[in-house]
Amino acid sequence: MLNRYPLWKYLLILVVLVVGLIYSLPNLFPEDPAIQISSAQGDSLDERQIERVETALIENDIDVKALEKENGQWLIRLRHDDDQLNARDIAADLLGNDATVALNLAEATPEWLQAFSASPMTLGLDLRGGVHFLLEVDMDAALTQRLEVNASAMRELLRGERIRYRNTEVEERSLSIDFASAEDRDTARSLISRDFPDFEYSSEGDGRASSLVMTLSDQSVNEIQDYAINQNLTTLRNRVNELGVAEPMVQRQGPNQIVVELPGIQDTVAAKRIVGATANLEFRLEARPDTPENETETLTFRNEPARTAELMRDVIITGDSVSSASNSFDENGRPQVNIDLDGTGGTLMNRATRTNIGRNMAVLFIEHKSEDTVVTDPETGEETIEREPYVERGLISLATIQSALGNSFRITGLDSPTEAAELALLLRSGSLAAPIYFVQERTIGPSLGAENIERGLLSVQIGLLLVVLFMLVRYKVFGVFANIALALNLTLLVAVMSMLGATLTLPGIAGIVLTLGMAVDANVLIFERIREELRNGMSVQQAIQAGYERAFTSIVDANITTLLVAVILFSIGTGPVKGFAVTLSIGILTSLFTALMVTRAMVNLVYGSKPVKKLWI
Amino acid sequence: MKPLSHLQIDFMGRRKFAYIVSAVMLIASIAAIIILKLNFGLDFTGGTLIEVRYGAAPSLDAIRVLLEESGFQDVSVQTFGASTEVLIRLQQAFDADVGGEVVNLLRSSGDSVNLVRSEFVGSQVGDQLRDQSGLGLLVALGVVMVYVAFRFQYKFAIGALLALMHDVIIVVGVFALFQLDFDLTVLAAILAVIGYSLNDTIVVYDRVRESIRTSRIDDMPQIFNEAINATLSRTLATSGTTLLVLLALLLLGGDMIENFAIALLVGIVVGTFSSIYIAAALLLPLKLSREDLIPTKKELDEEEEELP
């Protein structure tokens, strides 16, 4: 029989559509702009005060959608985004010191949908705004870190040439090495200056007190600082926008600051943890009993502060050599991070482990933190916040090297699966070249005016309507099929984007509608082919069959080619290019599914296996 | 057997003229890109960030209009923390006076305005985006060529590649020529043009391949004409629906989507044209023959048709 689908195909389509519907539905319940009022003393607020706030809001032409009380806190949901800031100011003025008033985006997804962990797409910075973080890059630390790396390389160089040195010291912008004799110092100087042209050299002291002092030139200080800022920008971009669909804004501000704006964030604590985290790893060998003391360092374990280990000062590799990382669980259900190293990292790791089988290797977890203290100037009484940066280092594992390690291995000893997931994300997105600190945190309004948003949304709706009308006029009954498929396509697209946690911006919405305009192509190809076969004298059922079959190669070839481009752009591109590739791939897959399978199912249900004289196409 | 209702336009007969049109557009585009250069938007160039504090909550739209009328480009105005604090981003090289200038301008409408800070901001996209994406595009083109060569034949791959480059250069050229703002949304539009153009080219190719295999005549231009005419109604329907969407976006959508729509509009018109006159027509000078498409061993039934 021609044009019949087996039952399982109908069921498959049904299942996909139901799942799509569930995950796209939350977008019909957008988050409400709200203000959250909680008592400053921790007791619950007087209902009369809330009523006073409500009356004040209504007097100021602010539409209140609902009042809710939850855990002793009040949530006032508003109808318009624009009113949110105003409403907060009014409420804060009215309640004074009795209460804390904060902005909030209140979730409106019904509970039964939340049970599927379905949530709506976030609205972008252009449509709704978000949260604005100002971060400061610690330039001094950037310099010290670079000097430490240089010092380590110089030590290795000197050891390789069998020149004896005593002590290396890193200061703000300079590095000094002590030698046992002036001759050693002079040989070392000519050796080192060949490899490290960025320094200005000066020889100090004589005999057993001779030392070599190396100072960074102004130009190289600038270069290091520029590098630190740019590296941090790249890393932050990777962290907050892994898939490229989160639409954040990350830009440099002034000489040493970075602005990060994230759309629709409610949990600023979690966001700050990811943005500001400076975790990195170091892999080092455990010291031998006979290692000289100036080459070792004693460190404690992160989970057991009482346990310590003696480690070599020299680092085999750091987290910077990680090319990819993912988190999972080991055989005993403990969280672990799987690490792949890049080429150089792999070689270094292999060289170090090959010659040291049987020794212990330590994984060191390093975090830069800072402590703010309020200092009052005794003369002016002015209060300033002083930031004291400090570094936390702790061992997370110490294990015997069983065999030479290669490019990939795993580490365990982490506290929780969340920590493993965050560490994996941080390693994947690259490390920060210098520690960063939060300077400011504010909410930020939408960057587009209300009128612009309205016009944009109107144009998108009209565009969509035009496509629907065009298909109806041109293909009649088949146009209805195509339009139903189009609606399902939109549903699936929105569902997948929501699941990926994509952010919706105005150009993004325009892109989705454009995708739909292009997605009719597959149906157009099929319908034109059916018409052609009908003209060529085929019977109705044969024409339908042949139309779908012959258009199939065109459709598949065309879409696979485009999909190839998308997949490659995704794997190589970054940021918005990556995001575009994600959207494009999803659009291609959903439109292939709806245009080929869903319309065929409808055509089969309506026309299949019964005598049809004429097709309204 | 020719379909009766089909137009039979002699596309290939006019290909010389089309080549000239393409060449002129290409030269004009490349010249515009080299001489006039692209006018990159705030996303790419960075600019100045100004924070001001008002006495009473201002109208953001009024600030936008005021700044734009005074000649500032690419203005973004947002509330910042409180409704009286406003963050303004301008595409203006930073110097110490810009902040004061803007504040004076805002005061001219009678509000009390104080400057909180003014600072230079970098671009929103890094060098990484440019380098990586350029590389990504090259690799993508390479893989597409291999795929087309594998599914069709290498001559088709050359045609598809040239058509794609043709389209991208002309869209970028239009932006350089008219000095339109080239920002991240335009970049997305250009990637979409690549997808569309490739899609269109492959559909035409597919029909060309089918016509060559089934046709009984040996006159290549004639076979090409048949294939293109057979896909013509599809081409018009698809680009028609897409153009309808784009016209709605362009005419009604406002500033934010205007350039996005222009890039795609140009790209789709040029992409449709190039599928016929670059991708397909270039197969003629490349001397595509029936033997290129019909393997000598397989598909014996089609080989029969080759007999004179």
C-alpha cells in the first residue's frame, strides 16, 4: 500500500512533539519583574506596611500583578519591566530602615512543568537587562606570577649547565639570584640574558655575596599587563558562555578592569562564584629525602589540614596545559575530573613521570582569594575598603606514579560533584593570567528602548504571519500541513533552546523567524515535486510517494552541507559564532524532522491508502 | 517530456551578461572594502562608557534621541542599579572630555545631571573571535568542498566554493560601500547567508545532476536550462518567503534589526543569483560532461541512455 506509515512512526512523532511541548511551554510564562521585601530584623513584616506599599505603587501608576508571601518575605509581582526600579525606590523610601527591598525576577512557570525541570529561556541584556559586575585585575600578581615562571625556568637552565646558585628571590618587578662566586654569576648572566631579553641586568656584590638582579623594563611590564587583561577576558568569555548561546557582555574597561554583564541572573552568588573563581591546578613531584631544602616546600592537604607533604618547588605542569576537562564519578562513586592535556603539557607530563615511576605525584589546588577590611582614616574619618589578597594552596591528591602518564588521566580527591563540575569548567575555559576581584555589582536595565523592542517583536510577528499566508495561498491543503509543521518546528526549536539554557535577544528572535522562513524550503521542494509529477501524469498516490522520495536527496544533501558548516563553526568558533552554529544546527535538525516526517504523517493520515481523485496543492 | 506549465527561460544564453554583472559587483565590493573599509560597530571597536546620576528618574528614550541627534553613534542607554543612575555607552574614542561633553548636553534639557565616571571600554569580542572564526570558516569551506566533491564531483565543489565567496564578498562590500554599521548581528547574518547560499546551490546542483543523468540530449547549456527552470518555482517560493520575513523586519523592525535584515536581504538576492550564474553556469567553462557524473560500472540502466 502506498503512503502508509507504520504505527511506531506515528508514536515516535507523538512522543517527540509531547516532549517538545513540555519543554517549550515555560516560555509562555515569562518571569515577572518583581520586588522582594524582607524585614531587616528577620521577623516577618506587618501586612499593613505591604498594603501601604501597594497603595503607593498604584498611586504612581505602577501595575501590580500579585502579592505573595513566602518564608516571611513578600514578593510584589509587577506587570511592566520599566516599573521595577521605580517600584523598588518607592518601597524603599516608604519602609525606610525597617525592611530590605531587592529586585527579583519571579518565576512564573507552573509547578507541574517545574517538575520536568523545564524552564523558560532567559531574556537578553537588550530586552530585559541583567546584572553588571565590575572586576579588577590584580596587575601586581600578574607580574609576580610571570616572574615566578621565569625564575623556575632560569633555575632549570642553571641546573642544566651545572652552575651553582643559592637563592632566588622575586620582588615587585625584579628577580634576583645569589651565587657562590662572581665567576658563576657572570657565566649565569651571559647565559640567562641570551634567553630572557625582557630584563635589565645588573650585577651586585662580590665573592660569596654576588648576586644577579634582573628588572623588568617598562615596556615588558606593559606587555605583561596587557597580556594578563586579554587572557582574563578570553577566559571569562569562555566561562560565562561555553556554548555561545548565553549572550553575555564581557569587555575591558579602563586600564585594569573588566565588565561582565549577564542576562537574567537571579542567583548572583552562583554567578559570582563562576566569574570570580581563580582555581587552578599544579602537578608536582613529592620531594626525595635527600632533596636540598631550598628546592622543597611543605604543603597541607585540603581535606585534612593536619596532614602535610614535602613537595618539590618545581612545577611539572599547571592547569594552563589542560586542553579539555570533564567531570564524572569513579568506580566508588566519588567525584572525579577527567583531564586531557595539550601537546606540550602531554610531553612534559610524560617526561616527568617516565623517569620517576614509583615516586609520588601531588595535585595542588590553588585559589586566589581576598579579604576586605574597612579601614577608617584617623584624621578625616573617611572609610576606605582595603583588600588583602591571599592565596590558598592545598593538596587534593598524592598518588604513586604507576606508569608513565600521557595526554589524558583523571584526578580525584574533590569534595563534591559540584566542585568537580566547577573545576572541570574552569580548566576547560582556561586559567586566569592574574587574579581578579569584584569591585562593583549592580543590576542593569535593558539596553534597548521599549519602543524598539515593541517594533522588533511586531515585525517578527508580521514576518511569521506572511510566511503562513504565503504557504496557504500557494499550496492550499498542503499549505495547511506545512504551516502545522512550521508551528511544531517552532515548538521544538524553542524547546531545545530552552533546554540548552539559551538567551533570547531581539536579533536572536529575528533569527528564529528567519530560520522558519527558510525551513519551508524542504516542504516547498516536496510540494513542487508532487505538482510536477502530477503534471507528468502520475496518479495522486504515486505523485505523493515520488514527490517525497525524489525531493529527499536534494533536501538531505543541502541540509547536510549546511550542517557540516555549522558543526565546524561550533567546534572552532568562539562566542557568538559558536552560538550561531548551535542555533543553526538545531534549526536544521528540527526542520528536517518536521518537514519530512511530520508533514508526511499528516499527508498519509489524510490521503494515504484511499482513492483520491484530486489533490488541493 | 516537458512540463507544460513551465516557463522555459534561457538562463545559460545570458550567462555572459551575468558574468559581467558579477564581475562589476565583485570589483566594486573589493574596492569598497579596501578603500572605504568596514564601519565596525560598538561590538567590535569598543568606545566610551559614561555613568551619570540624575536628580529625578529621566526618560531613557529622550536621552537616546538627544545623544543621537547630537551626532554620537551607536548609543546604548541603560539604567544602572537605580532608576536615577544611567549608564551610557558610546562608540567614540575615549578622551578625558567626552564625559563632560555628554553631561553638558544632558543638562541642556534642564535636568540636574552629575558625572559619576567616564572610562574607555574595550570591544565586546576579542581577537580570539576573529582568528578562530576565520580559521573555522576556512576549515568549514574545505570540508564542504570535499563533501560536494564526494557527493557530486570536484567541478561542482569548485563552483559551490566560488558562489559562496562571491556572495560573502558582495554582502560585506555593500556594508563597506554604504558605510553601514558592521556589528555582531551582521556577522550572524553573514553566516546565515552562507547557509542559505549553500542550501540553494546544492538544490540547483541536485537537479542539474538528475537532468544530466536522465536527459537524452548532449547539449549541456540546454540541460542546465531545463534543470534551473524545473527548480525555478521552488527557488522563487523559498526566497519569496524568506524575503517576506526580511522585508517585515527591515520596514518595521527598528534600528536594532535593520542592518541584520539588510545583510540578509542582499545576501539572499545575490545568493539566489549566484546559485544559477556562478555555481551552475561555471560548470560550463569547467567542461562538465555526462561522464563526470555517471560511473562507468554502476547504474547500467542509465548508461543505456548514453547511446546515441
